[in-house]
Amino acid sequence: MKKIYYLSTCDTCKRILNDIEAPADFELQDIKTDEITKKQIEEMQALVGSYESLFSKRARLYKERDLKNKDLSEEDYKALILEHYTFLKRPVIINGKEIFIGNAKKNVAAAKESIHG
């Protein structure tokens, strides 16, 4: 699978998409207009090993709901990501069996290297 989950309203996501120059065989999914399915989040989790790794603790709702003071389980992280797109750490770039999550420079560089090798 070659796929990128991103948010079209996010300037950081747009910058990263321009930077990595994903080939035409990559499918792009704007998670705001095309919600993540249970199957998709389970596929991501299978590659990375945990839902917490996919979860954005920078989301506004994370702070508003005071989730940092709650003991969240893997199922909680999964449910929250499925409930609202902002809980997914973005972008998520999948290239075959490799997954790159978030906007850290080393992740973006590794994704670009994986794609263009």
C-alpha cells in the first residue's frame, strides 16, 4: 500500500507533501473530508504497533477534554482517533510495510528516502 493520510487545511501537511514529492501511485486521503475507517486505523496500528503512536497529543480537543490527566488505553486512543480526525498525528505516510507518522524532520526525511530511495 502506498498512501498518505493528511489534512488539507494544515500548512505543515501541505509543506511536507510538497517536500516529499510523492509519486502518482500514492493515494492521498484528506482525513477531514474522507474520514478514517476502522479498517484503516487497524492497518496503521498493525504497521506501527500501537494506537498511541498514531495519536496526536497536540490536538486542541486533547487539551480541552483534559485527556492528559486520564489513563487512556489503546482502545481509548483508537476510539478517539475514529471520533475526530484531529486526534490522528499527521501526516501518516505508508510506503509498503513502512509507516512514517508525524511531522518531525527525521520522519519526513526517512519517508522521502523510502519513497525515492
